[in-house]
Amino acid sequence: MSSNNIEVIVVKNAQEGGKKAAELVANELEKGLKVIGLPTGGTPETMYAELRDSDLDFSDVVAINLDEYIGLGADHPQSYAYFMNEQLFNHKSFKETHVPAGLADEEEETARYNKVIEDNPIDLQILGIGTNAHLGFNEPGSDFDGLTRKVDLVESTIESNKIYFDSVDDVPRTAYSMGLGSIMGAKKVLLLAYGENKADAIANAINGDITEDVPASILQKHDDVVFIIDEAAASKL
Ligand code: GLP
């Protein structure tokens, strides 16, 4: 479907997307996957449901999450650590699971997390995408070579994510995010997107200029990328 290296699989809806994504994970496990990079957000929930219900064995796999809100601990229901426990880690046992610690000291935590990634090269990085084409919390303008660091969330991200909080004022303004450099270091990348509100981001990521203004456009430079997207998200391709 696209002229570059990105393989695009169009599915009917998020349910079918979750199934396809879980199949891809199963395939990679069979091929010896040892380290998996994981996303949060509404998008991967159907994939996590499939993985929970599967008989796949992750006991030899290290999981490394993309990001976490600064200021939220793992017991906070809106933290990404809490989300991952609910969605996957309480149901499947992993060799190790890593999520940035939202309450930890900035300097120590970013150094610790970058060491985790360095020690565990990622075989498969799974991603969602923001409406502004952000990956993890790498907002437009993020350095293509970036590593894990503290980031400021932009207004549109705070607006999109406020549905998960009581009020917009409760949405943290900063986060720790794995950088685009680390995401690009993964051997294979799988990006998931559903819904019309992702159509512009998907079209810009696949067919637009490769620019730091569109973080996901960096994926055009990776040699093994699969997008699983629904018809609505594919509507502007
Ligand atoms: C957040 C996360 C991203 C995620 C994006 C889209 O900002 N940090 O990793 O891809 O939201 O979320 P959703 O899947 O809910 O649309």
C-alpha cells in the first residue's frame, strides 16, 4: 500500500486488529523474541485482551514500557504501571517487567531506564500513535536520536488524555518517555491505530516528509515496520 518499507495491514476494527497483533506477537515468540517494548493507551487494549486469553508463555521475556506520567506512583489508577498490571502483568508472568517510575528522581530514573534498554535490546517494539503523530510521549520536535528523558506534554495530548482523569487539571504535565532513538533501535516495530482521529497522523507518518515535526515519520527510516490499522485510520492513505 505504501511506497516505503512500512507494511500496512488494514483491519475492520479494533477487535480484528487486536487479534492480528497478538498473532504477530505469537509469531515473534516462536522465532525467539526475548525483549518486547510495550505501549499504553486505549488502542492496545484489544491486543492485551487477546494476549491475556492466549496460552502464550512470556516467562522468558523482558517487557519494557514506553513511558509514565511524572508524579503518579504504580498504585495510582491512571498511572501506566497500574494500567499494565491490570491489562497484562497480573495475568501473565514475565521474566522482568519495566515501566519508568513516575515518582523517582529524574536524573537517576532516566539513567536507570536507559541502562535497562541498553542491557536488553528490544526485539519487537509495539506502539500506539498520538493524534499529533507522537510516539510514546515523544511530542513533535523531539530529537530523532533521543533517549529516555523527562518531557513536557503538549496541550493537545493533555486534552486527548483528560478522558482518563476526573478533570483536565489532574492530567500530569510531564512524563518520562523512551526516546525515538531507542524506539528505532528495536529490531522490529509494530504500530497500532484505530479510528478516524488517527487518519491524519497515519497518512503523515507513512507518506509525509520525514521530519521531527511528525515523530512517527521517523519509522520510514526503519527497515522492519508493520502498521495494523483499521479502515478509518487508513482513510487518508
Ligand atoms: C498516550 C501514550 C501513547 C499512546 C497515545 C495514544 O499519549 N503516551 O503511547 O500511543 O496516548 O493513545 P490512545 O491509544 O488512547 O489513542
